Amino acid sequence: MIHLNTGKKIGFGTLNYIIAEIGLNHNGSLEIAKQLIDEAVAAGCSAVKFQKRTPELCVPPDQRNLERDTPWGRMTYLEYRYKVEFNEAEYAEIDRYCRTKGVDWFASCWDEEAVDFIEQFNPPLYKAASASLTDLPLLAKMKGTGKPLMISTGMSTMSEIDRAVEQLGGGNLLIAHSTSAYPCPLHELNLRMLHTLRLWFPGIPVGYSGHETGLATTVAAVALGACFVERHFTLDRAMWGSDQAASVEPTGMTRLVKDIRAVEEALGDGVKQVYESELAPRKKLRRVLA
């Protein structure tokens, strides 16, 4: 069981920790970010998640001056990356706003400077994107904060996952099954990997980070044992941005949370019993009572 500094827990035997991945779907707008936070809270999510990069470290030199069309006009890729990154004052406002709303927030950090930046806000945990699974110094930087670290396993081999877990140690670690296609076709979701990961890494909470369209498969992941789930979240899938099309809109997120909570309630404890609601039918319908 992972205990967060917000008082919430992640692990088998407690309510699923449901993460609305805002990522960069705010398109650099603090107001859109606040709207997304409001909608995530209304849906009943446990947390919202952002992404944090230091653009000059994350954008390869040969891509920095490539131009692209954006909602703000044509600009270089490096200029665009800065455009969608929140600064310290904006994250301070996000921190304040989430605290007033009673929802956790944290970030996927894509470089070590980004970890130092986010750490000033004392997040409850960190997330390593699938692209960062083999960046062992970055993983160690996040784990070194003493906060729980969630690693995502898309586009990774079992040996790469093994190596990351071996380097990090099993304590204060969470593993998210994922497939890094946006949106991901159903036949590549491979939800039975949840069972495989739980057997391979006993004692480490296992969850699901989904990039598919639709909700049923994420609910199925919970039924298969995921103790946390993450889905990209947007106000409108038609908005500009690379992750919008594979994201869940507010109405869908509300339904997803409701269905997950229903499945949790229905799973029970696995111990067969005769319920009080069954006593009258049992007396009426059973010809021979044991």
C-alpha cells in the first residue's frame, strides 16, 4: 500500500485512485487548466496530472528551429514548447486551486530540472512517462525525492521494466501497464498484462494508463486488478493538440468514475455467503434445505 502525503492511499484493498491526465491539453491556458480541474473534481477523480519539461533540455537540437503551425501562428518547435509550459507563478496558482478543491495534483517530469521545479510544490507522487522508463538517472532523481514514483511501461520490454524496478527498488513504487499508441487499437491493449505484472512484481501496486477510445476497457482493467487508472482528459476532443483525440471528455469521465466505483462495490471479497436479501427466496424456492 502506498501512502500519499495528502492522506490518500493507492493499493489493493482501497478505492481505485483515478487520475485525469490533463498533460498539455490545457494548451498553455491557465483558465483551461482550471476548467479541467473543476470538471475532474465534479467527475469524482482522485487526482489531476500535468507534464513538465525544460524545453531546451527535452527538444533535440535538430528539431528546435523546425517551424510548425500552432494556434498562436507559425513558430519554431522550441518556441511552441515554451508556449505550452506553465511557469512558476502559474503552477503556484494550480497548486493553490487544487488544494481548495481537495484534489491531488502531480506531474510527469521529463528531465531532472523539471523534477527540481515541481518538487517546490511538494507533490504527493511523481510519474515517469513510458518514454522515460530507460532514463535511469531521471528515474533515480524522482525516486530520490522520497515521494512515490509511478512508472509507465508503454513501448517497453519486460527486461527494460525489470531493469528499472531493479535499479529503483520495489518500495514506494507503482507500475502502470500501458501501450504507447494514441489512440491505441483494442487488440494491442493486452489487459492481461495487469495479471502478469502483479505476478512478476509481487507487493508493488499495479495500475493502468490507457490511451484507447471508449471507456469499457478501462473499467475492465479495474475488474482485472488495476488499483489505479489514468486517462487523458480534455474539455473537447476536437480541440487543438496531439493528445486531445485519445482523451476523455467530462461527461465520459463522470461515467467512467461511476462505473469504476460500481465495479469496486460489485467485486466483493470472494467469500461465498448467503445474503439476507436471499433468505426469503431461499425459503420459498428451495425444496431441500441443507
